[in-house]
Amino acid sequence: MLSVEEARTRILGALEPVGAETVALSEAWGRVLAAPVQARLTQPPADVSAMDGYAVRAADAVEGTRLTLAGTAPAGHPFPGSVGPGEAVRIFTGAVVPAGADGILLQEDADAAGQSVLVKETVRAGRWIRPAGLDFATDETLLPAGHRLTVRDIGLAAAGNHPWLSVHRAPRIGILATGDEISLPGEPVGPGGIVSSNAHALAALVRAAGGVPLVLPIARDDVDAIAEAGRAARGCDLLVTTGGASVGDHDLVQKALLPEGFKLDFWQIAMRPGKPLIWGRLGETPLMGLPGNPVSSLVCGIVFLWPAIAALGGRPNLLPPLRPARLAEPLAENDKRAEYMRARLSTADDGMLLAAAFPKQDSSMLKTMARADALLLRAPHAPALAAGAAVEVIVLSELGL
Amino acid sequence: MLSVEEARTRILGALEPVGAETVALSEAWGRVLAAPVQARLTQPPADVSAMDGYAVRAADAVEGTRLTLAGTAPAGHPFPGSVGPGEAVRIFTGAVVPAGADGILLQEDADAAGQSVLVKETVRAGRWIRPAGLDFATDETLLPAGHRLTVRDIGLAAAGNHPWLSVHRAPRIGILATGDEISLPGEPVGPGGIVSSNAHALAALVRAAGGVPLVLPIARDDVDAIAEAGRAARGCDLLVTTGGASVGDHDLVQKALLPEGFKLDFWQIAMRPGKPLIWGRLGETPLMGLPGNPVSSLVCGIVFLWPAIAALGGRPNLLPPLRPARLAEPLAENDKRAEYMRARLSTADDGMLLAAAFPKQDSSMLKTMARADALLLRAPHAPALAAGAAVEVIVLSELGL
């Protein structure tokens, strides 16, 4: 059995980023840049006022002096002349500081009457002036390639004058649930059958990771049905199967796909939940076979599928971040398999994250997976830990999961 | 000037959740439930095997005994008979445990040859059997109303047999940028003009908060243009303006909208960045006027607009969560306004979050807003703090911002 780390290295090593597409800035939130975004202008483009007030020559604007109003400079309407000795120009936040002026007399520090402005507080040169380029200069790299665009990055790319952005297209991830026992929600459930939850949960995970899911019809436990579904997935960047991966007589996925050109890389990982995990290639298409248990399927989805989609989408070697936490309750020693325990998070009095693993970790219990805030990691052969011991967790909300 | 807390209380108190719509489970990720999701079945529906192996009577399955193979029970194909004394039924993970059996002999603890199964490890009654209802029972509430659906919740709702879900429709948020100095990205920029970044950054923020943005054309600094834009926004659940809110002669938003029926509640908040913030109602439509500075606009968007969209979308009184952190560097004392400082986060050796405020906090510097991981909160009149002091931060990635 492979370690989680080795399996992940082999998975990520086999994936290439998909190509780029052009999207409108307004559609680019959450997308991954395929090229850096460089500033197309300098911001601010000239020295501008940071406040409403009067543009003045600082040397003239001494407390008690009266200046003569020479004009007005609203934002977007620069004053065409220059500020001469003893003069002031009414100015507003964001407006270009007129030639000649080197300071701003704040509105609340002035008494204006007709054409006369009384200085009530001496002005310092440069004060309340934003110099040209304070935020950024033309050709400066604002955002690097491989970066997933936040809300704030959209603002920055707009300010840099980019109506269009080059982003990686969203990787298309085929999702194939297999099994005679499963039905789609709302459809008739056979005797001993259950409702399929994996495909739609994984589809949401694919979206959260930046991919586009393609949910294929459920394939019965039948070589021909699975082989046909495999053929249908040729247009995907990655095919994910769920179910049919374990050691019993009913592991059909490998059997069905071998004649379709499936090349297996590995299929067992020393982890819990989720030991059976197929990784290989169906023709050109990478294939990840996740376990059928809903919790195993989601945990393996977080540990392996999430970084695989990130890598396909232009963010290579990005792993779900591990955050330090303290145990709220003791944990027994671990066996030879890495364990990802469902846990609740809270905050200790001193501000540290506290993680409490659910007492029952059965991989069929989806409700505790939904109630969890984090996955608590236990290394293979980790010793028993007392309450308060340091552990690492994957915070699920941080990944949008 | 109002405090941030009082302003937020007045904003949230004025908002009612929008109505519900029915969406397919596959479109429900990130939506907010308008009704609880109750289990429509019991899961597992009967006692099922947790492993591949043999269903046996535990009393018979003592190490060294040979049992007679009586049949097979794959998942989805329950064994129709019952397991008699001295018998075993081949069973697979997830399959219903046949009548008569009360334990599972693991595959690796058995030697099967023809119709004979040798028990190599004594079986304990109940071991490796998942009892009916282990995950949930019919009519149990799986997910409450007002809950925003995670990836895992989609799986749980599917397992509970829900093809459709009742969710709050996404609140429609009109966004109106005003100003003579601003142009859309890629369009001609006038002398002293800048490229408008607020509208599209706020549109992305609206999406992250679960709303649908409607970006209105830029309104020039002109009473008629703003009044007309105000009329166009009547179909929105909330109208957000940006720019034109400050104290200068050019605050046109209030002036333009008064004849359109605008009722002001308040317009100044004791915070930085972002002092000018209009809150009121234009006819039936709540109106939030954000400052024109890009950083002020985003910070006020996080502090006021994000919870307003949550409240409209069915999550009342939800505020951006505050996380404890320690200061990486000392901070000077604060004045009378609450401050939201852009900060980077790292992790200290002991696992605590470390927050370092950017040295320059000018509200026109969007690049530092894009580079920030968090907003670091300083209460009004907060004393000077040494490095290592406890502070609170809003972690931006946690909100998808």
C-alpha cells in the first residue's frame, strides 16, 4: 500500500494544466490566471488630493492668512491653470492637484467667503497629496499567473485597466457512480438499495475546486455498462469513478476498463477512510477511482481530487492547507494507516483552534461528515495523544467545502 | 457619527429575507435552505455489512470451524433465504445482512474452497455490521432552514432522497458607480480620470455572499443621471451606490435621490476606511451608499454589505466572523474611529495566527487590499499595542473574498 504522500506525488506528477480561455473581468472571480496581469496605467495617474479642501502653495498657507480662490478642481475635471502665490483652488478627493500647488488645506481647516479663503491651520507641503503611482505604476505585475482570483483581485485588475483576462479553462471532470444498489434521489429504490449521494457531492466538490462536473448516468455492476461509461468520458480532463474499487469479487471498474485501454498506476493507499483508490489512465484520460462509501469518497475527494483539479486548472502542487490545532479530547494510538478524522472546531481561551474528533468515525456516516468543520490528521503509527496535544487539521470552510 | 455596531444593527433590522425558489439538488451548492431538509428514509435501510466477507451466526463461527456456503449477497441483491446453523453467506460491503446472521467473518479471516469456508478468527456478534439507521432515520432533520449548503450537505440531502430543495432565491443587488472621473476598464479614460474598479469588485463580493449582482451603467456626477439610475434599480432587493457619498460639494447621491423618494436613515459611521456610508430607502428598496475609494468601498462591503446580503438571503444576524490573532508588530494607539487595517497572516511557532498590518493604510491603495489576508480590527480609542498583543481579525479567504 502506498503512503498518502507518495500517492499524491504520483497523481500530481501525471497531470498537466489545461489550456487558457479569455473571459470578461466580470466573469473572472474564482478563475485561475493563465498569464500575469500587468498594470496598463499608473495609479493614481498624477498627484491627486486625498481629501476635500483647497489646493495651495504650502509656503503661503500659514494659519491666519487669507488666500484668493482661483478656481475649482472636481475629480475628473482638472483645473487647467496653475495656483499662483496667495491663491487657492477648491479641490475634491481624487482630483488632480493643479500645477503650482504642493499641499491641501482641509475643508474643515478653512473658512471660505466669496473669493476669500481663511487658513485656520498651517498646511504642510505634501500633506493630503497622493503621489502619482502610489498604488502601482504602468507595467508593474499586479497579479501572477497561477493565481486564483479573489474579489479584491477583480478590483485590482479593473484598476489596472483590464476588461478581459486570460484564465485557465475550468477542467472538465467526469463523475461516474457505479453499483447495483444505488439510485438517484427521488427515483425508485430497490430492495436493499440506497440513494446515491457520492456523484452530486463530488460534483459540488469539483465546482468548489474550480472545475466543471459532468455527472454521467449511474453504471450498473456490469462490465459492459462500465466500459460504455468509460468510453463516454473520453472528452474529460479527468474521469472520477466511485464504487467498485474494493477488494471483493465485485470490483468491476478495473476489470471493465482494462479492455478499454486502462493502465493502472496503483490502487491501494495506506489511509482511513478510503484504502481502495484507483489511479491510472484510460487512454489519454487520467482516471481516479474513489471508494463507494460516501465519507471515504468525500475524504479522498478532498485529499486527492481537490489538488488534482487545482493542478489541472493551473495551480500545480497546491495541497489542502494544514492548520495547527490542539486536541479537545485524548486520542488512542493510530495503526499503520494515515487517518483523516471528522472533527468539530472551536476556539480555546488563548485563541488556539481546538479540534474534537467525533466519537464514531464509521465511513458510512455522512451526517457526521456534514457536521464536521475539519479533518483531523493522524500519521501512520501516531502515538496516543492527551487532550491539549498539538495536531494538524484541514479546515473545510477554507476550501469552500 | 454612528458606531459600526449601531449602524449594522440598524441595517440588519431593516432587511427581510427574500422568498424561496425550488432548485435541483445539483444546483444547490452554496444556496441557503428556506426549509429544513428531513430524511425521507432510514440510512442504512437495514442492517448491512461494513466489510467484504461472510455473513454468519457468531455462535457457530469459532476459529477452526468449517461452515457451508449457502449463497451470495452482493450490495443491492439481498440474499432471499436465511443463514442456518453452520452456514455462511458470501457478503459484500453495503449488502443487507441476511436473516439469521449476526456477525461478519472478514474475507481475510476466511479460507474458502468450493462450498466450504474455514473460520480462521472467531467472529464477535454484531461486529462489522452497520445497524439500520446508523447514519439517520426517516423524518430526522438533516439540515436546518437558514443553512448555506456545503459540498457535504449536498451529499447528505441526496442520501436523504431529495432531488429538489427549497432555497432562498439569491438577492438581487443593484450596483451603481457614480463619478465624472471614472471609466470602465478598456474604455477611454479622460484627463485626470481613473478606471472604475469598485463596481466589478463589489459584483464579485455580491456573488461570494450569495447574491446576484446587477451592474448598472456608470452615472455621471449629475443629479438627473443619478436619479434615472435610481429609478432603474427599483426591481432590486438592495441598491448599492459607490462614490458621491462624502462631505464635499459633490455628494450628489443624496441630492439626486431625494426627489425620487429617498429616505435617509444615517450617512456617517465612526470607522476608517469608510466614514461616509449612506443608509436609507429609495421607495421600497433599501439603499447602501458606499464610499468611492476602492479600499473603503471593499472594506465597507465586507463590514456592511456582506451581512446585509446574508440577511436578505435567509441568514439574519450573520456577521463576518472574528478570529483571534497576535500582533506581529506593535501598533500605535487608535483615534475615535474603529479601524479595519489590511494585514498579512502567518502562523507562529506555537500555532497561533500572527497578524502584520501593512505599514501604509491609505484607502486608495488597492494593491495592498489584494495582497491582504485579513482585516485587523482596532476599536475606537484602542491603546497602543506591543508585538504579541491579542487582536481580532476577519480572515478574508474564510468568506470567499
